[in-house]
Amino acid sequence: HAVRGTLRVMLKLGLLDNNPGNPYASIGITDTIRPWAKQEAVELARKATRKSIVLLKNEGLLPLKKEKLTSIAVIGPSADVVIPDWYAGTPPYSISVLKGIRNVVGDEVKVRFAASNKADSAIIAARESDVAIVCIGNHPLSYGLNWGQNYVASDGREEVDRQAISLEQEDLLKLVKAANPNTALVLVSSFPYAIPWSKENIPSILHITQSSQELGNGLADILFGVESPAGRLVQTWPASIEQLPPILDYDIRNGRTYMYSRQEPLFPFGHGLAYTSFEYSGLQISAPALAESGAVEVSFNVKNTGAFDSDEVVQLYVRFPNSEVDRPQKALKGFTRAHIPSGESRAVSIPLRAEELQHWDADRQAFVLEKGQVQLLVGASSEDIRLKGDIEVK
């Protein structure tokens, strides 16, 4: 019984078969390169990392130009570590932000590192460098003194609720910014933080969650403009903890998420910038009305009006202005990621099916399609709506 589960998996994978057609049988025998070490696997991990990075703010500090730098300071407790999140496997190797930056600049740019401001090391490194990159965030495996506790109030994990959403490490960021105005924040975190000071004072802010073994290389690609960031936030970032309903109030309609909150967030759901700009135009809806089992195509054009090739994540939201039931103020119903070179346009189409507009009727114990007007909202985030249209549900 003790080995039954292991043997079952081995049998299903064919690990006990002498079968040349089994793709796993040659690993470690004739195929001596481990799967995760193959170039295509390394590139996939690096690409996934790049695609996930969100540019929260940019006032022109990014992307960095290596040829214009003589020195760079990489600062913070998250700069030289890669920490897998809960239930992640053990990575075969890891590239930290510090190592990723060094891989890009080589010996041409002096890289100074300080994990903290012990003996004023962070201030000195920032002051003596052209630009400072501050890497801070949370430890996903944080532990406290007792069960259900964390050392840091804003940390959280399985079985531990966060007691705050402020960023304690922002104090280090303030010291670095005072020493060097060319400071960028790289926030490596599992969840949102309320960072109004950073939003107001730091010229460029990037966010990434605890990521793959290629975290540092992928982030360096974004920092130095190998690729434009185009990730989007999958959560609303509140401006303060006061914007959140009581933790024991489980009714989402009482101000939770972008669908029901009336507060102005720090960063809205779906937010994410690029190193370029985009223009939306030409909204077309394939039909003016939608039958109970029907669908429509929502089409429009997106033009890259900047100087940088980039992806753009376009989003389709709906609103029910005359609904007789309690509906969200807006709800995401579709999105797509389109790569658009500088100066070019792309035709984009997002399907919308009638069943996606249904709501749950507690009396009937069934999903119901409500007749009436539905507003279609197309944009770059839940708050950045560029195009509007209407359909009628018959």
C-alpha cells in the first residue's frame, strides 16, 4: 500500500517500460539533458516571466539604456533571492534580479548591491550610481512566533490573514529615493500593497509575483527594453486599508472588487502600462440584438501610436444600466492580448455569448438571461474605457 501510488504514476508514465516511443524513457539515459535545462524550456520560463510583469507607473525612467549607464545600484531584500510560493516545486536553478541585471550589463556597467541599509550601504550605493533599482516585497513562506502569526503585519499566507496592507519596506525606498531621484521600484509580492507614497514619488514602478527560476533574466529584459511590459493586474489595489470592507463581511456586493467598489483605487483591476501608447477606434458589434442562445462579435481597431513594439491586453466589460436585480457596476467578459508593432494597427475581435450575461435566480434555482439594454465597454483596464456601445437582449 505504501508504494502503490508511486508505482501507479510510474506505470502510467511508462517509466517501467522499455519502449523507445515513450518520451520519458530516454531521460538520463540517451537524453542526458534534463528537460528543464533544455533551451526551449529555459526560454519558455523566461518568456512567461516577461509576459507577467506589470508596469504600474512610468515617467520615462524605464526602459534603461545600457550604453548611457556607467553604474547601477541594485538594492533590497528581494534583489538577490528567488523564493517560490506555496506548493511550488523546487526550481532546478534560480536567477535573481541582481544576477539578471549583471547578465545584461556584463562588465560594461558597474553594479553595486546592498540588501539593506546596514551601515548606510543602500544610501551610499544609490548616491554613487546613475540609477537605483529597489527590489522589495513579501516573503511568501513567512512565519511568525506562533501558529497563525507573521513577523510582519502586512505579510500573509495560508492560515494567516494580513493585518495591514502597507509596505513596511517602503522606508528603505524613501532613503534610496532621497539619495538618488532616478529610482525605480520593483515590487515582488504575492498580493497588493497600499503604496500611495511610492505612486506619488517614484518615477517608475514594476510589479511581479514570486515567479519562475528565470525571474531575474525576465525582469532584466523588461528593465532594459528587450521587450515592453504588457502584464495586467488581476486584482484591485486599494489606496488604503480603510477602503476595504470588514474582513468578516463575505458579501462581495458590499464594496468588494472592481465590480462593486465605489472607492477610487490606487491601481484598478486590469491596469498595466507599456513603453508605448495605444489608440482605440472603430467599434463594431456584429448584431444590434442578442437572442437567448446567440452570440455577437465585438470588433475594433487598436493602433500603436508610440515608438516601441508591444503587446496590448484589450478588455471587454459589460454593464446593465436598467437591470431589475443587483448586478455589478461592470464585469469583465473577455480579453485578448495582441502584439502590435510601432505605428501599426490591428483589428481585434472579442466574442460575447448570451449565456455570459446570465445571472443566478435564487427563486428559480437557475441561471436567467435578463432582457433589456447591455452596455459594452472596451478599454485597457476596468477604469480606462476607450470605446462604448450597446446591444439589446431579446
